Amino acid sequence: MRMASVVVAVSCVLLTSTRAAPPDRSAFLQRRGTALHLGEKRLRLVAVNKFDLFLNFLEGGERRRQAVQAVEEAARRGFTAMRFTGVGFYPKNMRRWPNEKAYWGAFDQLVQQAKRSSVRLIPVIHWNTYLFPDMAGECVQDMLLDPDSRSRQYLWLYTHQIVSRYKDEPTVLFWELTNEMNLGADLAFQSPYGRSALNPVHEGTSYMRVRRDHFTTEQMIPFLKEWATFVRSLDGNHLISTGFASPRPAAQHLRLASGKGDWTHDNEQELETYLRDTHPDPIELISIHFYPVHDNLRLGNTDKRSVAALEVFKRVSERIGKPFYIGETGTDVPMQPGLPFLGRVLDEVARLDIPLTLIWNWMSPSRDRNVDPVQTPQVVRLMEEANRRLQRPGSAP
């Protein structure tokens, strides 16, 4: 009995000391005003998206081997951050979720591989807005508006699992909540009786989208705030971002049109209002995605190759007081062999001191805009040169 008591006492001491040792805060990305720092060093980096990174680890075999190779090659090239879906895309991808050892074991392997390669990770907690509603047999509005809905509880459970598991892991650079959820808002007028979107039924999706799969910006904002507050209650180490695309050029007009579809382009002040409102505290990072035509043709610009809008985003984010970064950018390489748009983006990143720019999509041959050293060496060279410029002493304030 006395020996058992000693063992229990020692175990309690060990557990207490483990819990009492706080993580090194300097190892985590920190926000200082509108700048981002890792330790005392400003973050200035061009890196990559690899959408299917976790899905490949989850599948295993050859797909996992290719994912490991992609992480190692990114590290070798200096692309030391990687954004990816931190969850399944379709319900079928989630069939192993109930098996914690299999599902989270694959995620642990991913994190350990990234750590060995000194690559930081940006997991998107919920990439496909329809995922948990489809799994629950519900609609998107159920998840957004009803805390007791099965889809909201699935999302909160998943958020708790992933955030709690890696809250003390510096290999995670920061959390993104969504992927481009803002682009789904305020569009009910386009298909008022529902629509077909992301409905491959063999992947476990709903047969058809209905009216309650639409949502508005006014419904989205409080949902995001509540979700981010939940993440912050679990994790005081990592910054939080929306993962949003650039607002539609008419985003604020669409928001205010009450479902009637006003496509009048926003001015700079209206853009600022939209970005400020859709990135409420405790969300600390403003995310944009920046592609030709969809994102740069705004505020009077009609040049498909222009990147002038980046300066406006920078100016607006400074007024809001939060850092902004480019979560996705890229170009159609076969159609644009001279890469005029991407080259201009990277020039502007250096000039404006944008802390993080992520190119779509690294070493994923089946995906559009695939970027890798063999198929698109010119893109890789542009990225490497951009990082050299960003790391030069005195390259930015």
C-alpha cells in the first residue's frame, strides 16, 4: 500500500510539473500592431498551399509518401509554411474520424513530418462549408444559427479536438476557420429555390442544396465571432484568421441589398467596412485570396494584369489595425508563360511588406495551377527570388 501511495504521489508530481511548464511564447507567431513576428524576427515569407496534405496522410500508402516528399521539397526550397485542409472535404473523407487512433494518428504524423522539415502548418479547420451539415443531414443555416443543431455540435467537437490537440505546438503557425466562406454569403437571389453545389452524392453529400443552405453576411458574422471565441478559449498561443477570399468587388452592396442582388462595386470605404465587420475580435488576421479578374478588377481597375488593389488592401488593413496576408494567389501557367500577374504580385509583396503570401497549389498534379519544380520551374524561381528579396537586410522597415 505504501509503495502504491508513493507511485501515485510521484505520478501526481510529474503530471503537475508537466502541466505547469508553459510553452515558450516566443516560438509562436505574434501580432505586433499590423506586423507579424516569430520571436524577434519579422515574418516575411512566400510559401505554399497544399490543399490535400492531410487527406494524403489520412489515405496512407503512396499518397502519404508523395505528401512527405512535398513537405521535404518545400522546405528545401525555403517555402517553410504550408496551408491545407485540416479536415475532410466530403463526408466520405470523414469515415475514419470516429477512430481516434487512425484519424488523429495520421494528423500527428503530418505534424511530426513538418516539424522534422522545419515547415510551419496553417490548418483550415472547416474547409467545405457543407461538410458537417451534409454529415448531419441538415442545412448550412442550421449550423450557423442553431447551437443545438447536430452540424454545429459536429463542428464544435472537431474544433475542440484539433485545437486542444495542437494548442501548444509551435509547428502550427496559426488557425484558419474557413476557406472562402464569405463568397457564399448574400447570394440567395441567384437561386431562390436552392441549387446544386458540391453535390457528388457518392461522396456522401446532400442530393441538392435548398433555400436554407443560403446565408447572409449578417448571419455569418456572429457565427464567426462565437466560433473564434471558442477557439481562443481553448488556445491562447495561436493567432486566428478567417481564411476568407478577397471580398467580392460588390460585397458590401450585396450585404446591404437584403437579398435583391446589388452588384454595384464598393468604394474603398465600403471595402474597409466589410473587412472590418467580417474580421471581428478575437479574429486577428485579415485573409485575402488574390487572383486575376476575380480579385484585382475593382476600385476602377480594368487591367487584368494589375495588382494595384493590393496597396488598397494594405492601406485598409492598417486603418483597421490588423495584419493582412495573401492566403492564396497564383496564375494559369500554360496560359500565361510570362507570368506577368504573379511576378507583379510578388514585386508588390516586397514593396508593401506583406508578411505572408501563399501560392496555389504545391505538388498536387491533379489540381489546377499545380506548382512544382519539374512542371513549373519558372514559378518556383519567382518564389525563391521573392524570398531572397524579402530576407535581405533593409528590404523593408
